[in-house]
Amino acid sequence: MKSRSLGRAVSTLTIWLYAAIILVPMVWVMTNAFKYKIDIITGTVFAPITWSNFEALLFSRQSNFASALANSAIVSGTATIVIIIMATMAAFTMTVMRVPNWVRWSILGWALLFNMLPTLTFVGSWYLMFASADLTGTYFALITTQIVNLLPIALFLMMSFMASLPPELIQAARMDGCAYDQVFWKIAFPLVRGGMIATTALVFIFSWSDFAIALTLSNSDTMTAPVAISTYAQEFEIRYGEMAAATLLTIVPAITLILVGQKFIVRGLLAGAVK
Amino acid sequence: MKTITARLLAGSTAIAAVATFAAAANAADTVRIAINQSPWLDSFIEMVDLYESETGNTVELDVVPFTGLLEKIRNSLRAADGDYDIVNVNALWLPEIYSAGYLKPLAEIREGYKLGDGTLSYGGTTYWDSTTGTFSEDGQLLGVPLNGNVQVLYYNSEIYDRLNLEVPQDWDGLIANAKAIQAEGDAYGFVPRAARGSIVYNFTPYAYTQNGAYVTVKGDKSVEVSINSPEVLKALEVYLTLANEAGPPNPGAIAQGEMIQLMSTGRGAQTIGVIAAWGSFENPNESRVAGKIEATLIPAGPTGTRASSAGHWVAGIAGNVSPERQDAALDFLDWFQGLDVQTAYVRAGGVPVRGDLGKTDLGQSEEFRFIEAYSENAANAVMALPFPQANEVSDALALRLNQAVIGELEPAAALNDAADAIAEIFEREGYDVSRLPAL
Amino acid sequence: MSAASLHSRTAGKPSAGIPPTGRGGAPRKARRNRRWMIFSLLPVVLFFVVLSVFPVFNLIGTSLYDVRWSGGDSTYHFIGLENYRQLFSTEVIYWAGLRNTLIFAVCAVTAQMILGFSMALAVKRAGAMGRTLLTGIFLLPIVVPPIVIGSVWRLVLGREFGLANGFLGLFGIPPVDWLGNPDIALASVIFVDVWHWTPFVFILMLAGLEAIDEEVLEAARMDVRSSWQEIRHVIVPMMLPTIVITLMFRIILSFKVFDEVYLLTSGGPGTATEVVNFSIYRVFFNQDRVGYGSAMAVITLFGMTLAIIVGRGLLVRKRKNDERKLEQ
């Protein structure tokens, strides 16, 4: 018994040590947003506070970070919603229903192949496609490319969660005379909610931090936050202060979303337990 | 199920509406410029404002991160109808953009158009000769420099005063200073920019002051690979001496950011760096040595040859926009070269594209004391890779030079390796390639 | 392919017990089911067809061409397998990159899987308060855009003024050049990647753990002696679909790593931290040799496939061994 509690103490300590490894650099970055560059590059921990980084970010002629944040929200928000709806439905059908093998293999095989090739080699093709329709630099171009880019990962993740649904429940519903769309809404959808939230969070984060696609397909009006942030990694210098300030403003929405999402995970669990 | 379909439809309609809205805009009389985010952008924006208020014309800037600019420029220039009237091209990209024929020769927009009198061409880099495939004033004028930038020798005058050092005139002098400072132990004697992405550009003055050259263009599709010459080897030895005996440890990882960090914190005493870094050294919010850094001529080689490497930006006018747009674009570029405009540009923090500002009252002012060193170095600026394969050759060369710095290769072996790799590139491209004997 | 086989396995489950046709109104229901099948799959298929078919075929096709621009126009010279020949005969940097990427993928993904899984277990067992707090903290790194991760860790790991060396200095440990020393630069890059991407594994493992039925878990607990055995013989097998997919995507994503390394080390010193995606980027964009870059992308695809097959094979075989042991 003694060794067990000792083991527990050790593991608790390890967990919090790991939390510290995550937190310390994180907090340090965030504090950089309030420092002058000279204090950042000399690694000064306690330095005079300045708001100049935020001023440069939000109110200078060079930068329109507020609009970049709004663009990111529009692009990532729309793309994530569309992806998760499409992926959940398709994953259900392919996991639970008897889809003709050639359909299943074509979709999954293609999704995997597409996902394995480097995204940055597609950007040129996409630019050509959207340029011929005069759509480069539009939200439409950014959103649809985000969707197709993240669809494979969402599809596979949702399939893995669908695969852990208890088959007995689906059988029972089928015996009761439910068609598959009813099985989806009544059984699969509520039970797979935890997985859906995890997938949504990941898809949103990937879309929110995408750089390669947005760089080429956006213009100054539709520039997203990561592209705006990357303008601070310049040829001659990295403007750490502005970058940290931009990061702070970028991750706050994402963190909020995750914390709210977490509540849903817990609630989703409860709903699952009652069932 | 119906409601979901309806919602999806409504959603996509909304997206399409927003898309159309964003695609509209752009009146025909504005000049559209693709430009990179940079420390000098603010001063350029001031000039744009000045132009707009003086002429009533409008200029629209698409500010792009440095990493994405080349691809954006290519995409626009290759489209049937370009997004940009003026593209801001980095020195290293010039041969590719020029040789691909995307740009409209300025004399075809306006009969007989020439660069302004005092405007620098940085080793003829505003001209391209398509018959020989290299920069030459015999060719066509394809652009106007938008921001000057060359390497200079920086030194910390406080450390110089303390140790009674003289401004070095040759490489031995620089090495002696560096070793004296290193021996004192307070600061690194010399900071090289020897990371892979930096080293070719940084090494260029060393090689060219020794009368060496990486590759010599001998005419139409004919080159001599001269990287493994005794001159370049001597230059590499000088470089390694400075890097390994009088600099910070592991110089092979020092890129521009680290170099500026070391200099502006006072940890580095001397470096060869771009004039564009001046602003970082002078700004007390970014630097502990504001007012103590001086710029001067890069040391001369044994025969007195001076050299610096050009890292400027040239504005070209797109071939795939309407003649009216091209005309409006040239109006702006012509205006930009004026002496008054350039003086204002410097006062706003820009690096000028004229070589004659040292004679104005700017040259006398303490704040702009870099102007003279800049002008002198700009006069010696060379473009070491004046052919369309510049990027590829640069990557091949950078790897070997960097390997020499980190000790993976002996200097002679590094240069022989580089010569092989470079010769291979040109042979593949169907060039007539001559070689030097291996070192 | 690993996923496909996974699902042909799971797909058999429900249909095994369900009679092919129900009772009354069977044709109408069959029609309804078919309609649902098309409705649920069509959008996915449409997106793939419209937006991914051209880029993929363009990429593979381009790898057989030499593309040049002159006079403002492009010309495509068909050169067969010349790009591949060149890749296998004269290329240096790419192969160094592939080697590093394999090391990177194996080390980083292994660490992330183990850490992410342990963190999920720890959070599941923690009290309500610790649970919220830990989830929040553990997820933080993934929220930061990769481009920021690169530049920030470059500062943290800097030799002269970096936070890491500052911390070690408190204990009198001399400064380490984390990114400048060619011998440890790759390890530093792997560390940063683990720091950044472990939350990816964590969040999926957590969702997988939450989905496990408590009753089933309780029942299984009777048969095992320690919590280690419980993890190994009960939890891991139950979560295997999620684990396999997570592993697969971590391998894919680690092959695709770019933004972080770009700002962290740019592949140096020498080729110490070169990764394939960086070589591809350089050839594709800087050098504008799209044919050659495409050939690199295609060869990388094979490398990646191999890594996934091996990774999945190890996992599944290990599980089979475990099952055998449990039966004994």
C-alpha cells in the first residue's frame, strides 16, 4: 500500500513538472508582448512594461491585425463547421453502413494519398484554378481549400470514433425499424459527441494556424492571422515583441473555444452515461 | 434532413456573396504594388503618402511577408491578367524574373526612358541582356531600385576607443582588431553571418576583394566555374580565421537575427552586415549600443580591390497589365528617384537608391552618418550570381561553405565539392562549362 | 491503407448481426437508406473531385516534366524519369533531409504517443479541479501557430541569452548551444516538436478514453491485477482504432513539418536539421524547379507509406502478442 501512494505522489509530481515545462515558455512568450525588443533579445525576465507592440500591431499603417483576426475567424469558423458536418456524416455511413467496397476504397485511399503529399506543392495548382475563375484572394478560395485540406484528417478521426460505437446499440435500433439516417441522429450522433468535439477542436486549430495556403491565396484584404504574424519574421529581423503580442491576441479566441468545448465534452459524457 | 440541406445552401450562398464582394474593388487608375514587410516599409509608406498628396494619384500596397513575396510575384506575373502593376524584386531573384520575360522594358513604356542621373544601378542590376543571359547596361532597362541595401563593415566605436583600435583597411587589419577584442574577453571580436541561408551573401565581399569570383559568365550560355580558385580559397581561409578564432562559438548557426542580436547587445564588436540593420542598432528600444555603432568600408584585398554585395530591391513593371497601368506605374517610379524624394526617404528611415546624398546636408548630420559608408560600399557592390540559376547555385554553394565553417569539410574540399555541384547545374542547363583544376 | 483495412474490419460488425432486409416496408426503407448514403458521401466526394484531383495529378504529372518560363510563357518539356534519375544520382540535401525526417518521425511520434496517452490517463484520473486545469495547460502549445513556435524556441534555446541556458546557469551548468551545435540540433528540434504536438495526441486519447464504457471497464478490471495491466490489456485494445489513426496522422504530420524548422534552424548547421519538406519547399519555390520538387514529393510519399506500414505493423503485432499472453 505504501509503495502505491508513493507511486501516486511521484506520478502527480511528474504531471505537474510537465505542466511547468509547457507553461514556463508559454508565459514567457506572453510577457514578451509587453517588453521592448532589447529586453526580449537579452532574455530579461523583469523588464519595463510597454504597450508599443500592441500599438504597432493594431494602429500602425503597416498592420491591420484586427481585420486579420476577423478574417481568420470567418475562414476557420466556416471551414470547421462545414468539415465537421461532412466528415461526421460520411464517417458514420462508411463505418456503419454497407458501402460498396470500391466507393469506400476510393474515398479513403484518395483522402490518405491527398493528405500524405505536401500541401505546399498544391498551392500553385489551387492558385491557377482560382485565378481562372477570378476568385484568388477571396474568402471563398480560402475556405474551400481549407475544407479540402483538412477533410481527410477529420474523416479518418471521425471514423475511428464511429468504430468504437457499441455495435449492439446500432443493431437494436435497426431491429426497431430505424432507417440509417435515424440511427445516425438517434444513436451515433449523441454517442460520438466527445470524439466530434475533439475533432472539431483539432480541425479548428489546424485551420486557424494554417500558413502555407493562406499565404498564397489571400490578399491584403483577406489576410489571416498567421500570415499577418509571419510578416513580423522579416528578412532583416524578427520583431519578437509584435509577434508575441499578435500571438497573444491570436490564441485567446482559440483557448476560449477549447475551454468552452471542454465543458461540452463533460456534458457529452453525462448524456452518454444516462442514455 | 431538408433543413440541413437548406442551411447548407444558405451558407454557401452567403459565402459566395462575401466572395464576390471581396473580389470587387480596384479602380483602374491606382498603382498596385506587391511589397514585402520590412523595417524600411514605414518610410516607403510615407513616400507613397507624399506621392498621393502631390499628384492626386492613388497607390495600393499589398504587403506580403518576405517568405511569400517571390511566389506571389510569380503567380501574378504568370497570370493572364496581373494582380500587380509594380513588383518589388529582391536582388537574388532578379535574374529569374528578368530572364523569364515577365517585365515590361521601361523604354517600351516611354520612348528612350533612362534611370535618373544619381540613381544607383548596383552593378548594372537594373538592366538585363537577354542575348548573354546576364546583367549588362547594354541590355534593356527593366526596373528602378526601390530600396538600397549593401553590406558594410560595422564596428562598435566604444570598444575601438577603449582598445585604441584603428578602422581596418585590409583583412589583416580586421583580423588583428578582432583578435585584440577577443583577447580582452568582454565581447566577441567578429560576428560572421555563416548560417546556410546567409553565408553566400555574407562571404561575397571576402571572395571578390581577393579578386575571386564564384562563376564567371563568359557569354551566351557559357560560364566558367571559378569557385575553386586559389583566390576564393584564400578568402575562405580569412573567413574561417575570423569565424573560428575571433567569433562566437558555432558560427555556422548565426543568421542575420543572431548577428543583429549580438551586435545590438554589445556582445559583438565588429561584423559585416547589411546597411538595413542600421535602424536596429540606432534604436534605443532595440539596442544597448545606440549611437556607438559606426559603418565603414569593407576591408580591401591584397591588391586594393574593394567589394560589397548587393542586397537591394528593384521595382519592375508587369508585362501583363494594361498600358495605362504601366504608364501610371512608371510615373510613380520616376517620381521616386527625385533628389528631394530620396532625401525625404532617408529622413523617414529608408535606405536611398541614389549615390549622391552624401553631398547633401544629410551627409553632415550625425543621425545619418551611415550615408557616406553606404554610398562608398554601394559603388563597389557586386552581384555574385548574375544568372537565372542563382537560387540553385546559391543553395549548393551555401551548403559547402557552411560545412567548411562547422568543420565537416576542409576548405579546399568544400570549394571543390561546390565547384562540382555548380558545374553539374550548368551542364544540366545546357551551358558550355569550363572548370579550374581541383584545389 | 491502414485505415481502410481497419474499417473493412469494423464495417463488418453491424452487418454481421443485422439481417439484410427488415420486416415490412423494406423497399421504401432501402430507398431511404440509399438516399442517406448518397447524401452523406456526396459532399465529401465532390470536394475531393473538384479541389484535389487536379492538384494531385498535376503534381505527379509535373514530376515527369521540366518546366521553364521565358517571354512570359511556360514551356513543359517531357523528360520522362530524368527528375527521378537526378534525385537518385546527384542529390545531396534531400537525402540528408529524408534521413533526418525518419529519425525525427520515429523519435518525436513515439514520445508524443507515450506522453499524450499518459497525460490523458492522468487527466482522466485527476479530480474535477485538476482535470480542468490540466486539460487547459496540456492543450496550450497546440494553439500557438507553428510559425511562432519556431521563432520563440529559437530565442528560448539561444546560446547567449536564451531562457533555457539562463535556467541551467542557476545550477552552474555551462551554456549549451542547443541549435548551433550540429550534434544536438536535431534533438532540440525534436524536443520542440514534442512540446508543440503532444496535445494533438492528448486530446484524441482523452476523447477515446471518455468513450470507453464504464461498465465494460469495470467488468474487465476483475481480470487484471495492476493498473499497468489494465492499461495494457483493457484500455489500449479498446482504443486501438483511435490509437492507430492518431499514430498514422502524427507520422504524416511529422513528415510534413515545415514552419517550425524554417524559423528554428532553417535546416542547419550543415544539414543537421534539414527535413524533406524544407528541401521540397526550397526546390519548389526558391529555385522554381517544380518538376524536380514534385519528384521529391512523390518519393517522400513512398517513404511515408513505408513508415506508416511499419509503425502500424509494430503496434498491431505487439497487440496480438499481448492478447496471446493474456490468454495463456
